[in-house]
Amino acid sequence: MSSSKRQRGAKGIVGNAIALLSLAAISLFFLRITEGAWWFAAPQAERWWTAAAVIALYAAFCGWSLRPKRKPAPKRRVQPAAKPEPQLVAGLAGSCGE
């Protein structure tokens, strides 16, 4: 891996970390300015299972999409076949069926 690819990867990680930290700071700000319960009606019991299933599917999809990618196998250099050595064929002249 070249150093430029490492730098781009590191910049991406730093950029994603900054974005996540800023979203966390904004959510903490909004959490602080809301008073009391912000959920007006509790969901029904059967909908909790649906929500849990959706979150589980979302987490599974995130795990699947963030899995390490396979690197393609390195291409082998095909070496040309060596020319066969000429073979001396010795035969009897009478073996041709004459």
C-alpha cells in the first residue's frame, strides 16, 4: 500500500470521526434544551418487537456493508512455455508396412 493511499484512508477516518462528534454535540445540545418527556405516546407492545427487528436488520446490514473487502489475488505472470527439444526419431525403414 502506498503512502498516499494510507494518507487518504487516515483523512477519511478523521473526517468521519469529526462528523460523528459534531452530530453527538448537536444531539446533546438538543437533549439539553428539551424539557420533560419528548415522547408523547408510548408505542404499543407489539410495535416494540417490530422496532427491535428493524434495528437488528439495520445493524446486520451495517455490519455486512462495513465488512473487510477481499483483495483480488495477484495476477501471476505466465511464462511462455519452453520450446521442446527436438527429438531424434530413429525408425527402421522396413517398419512402415512395406
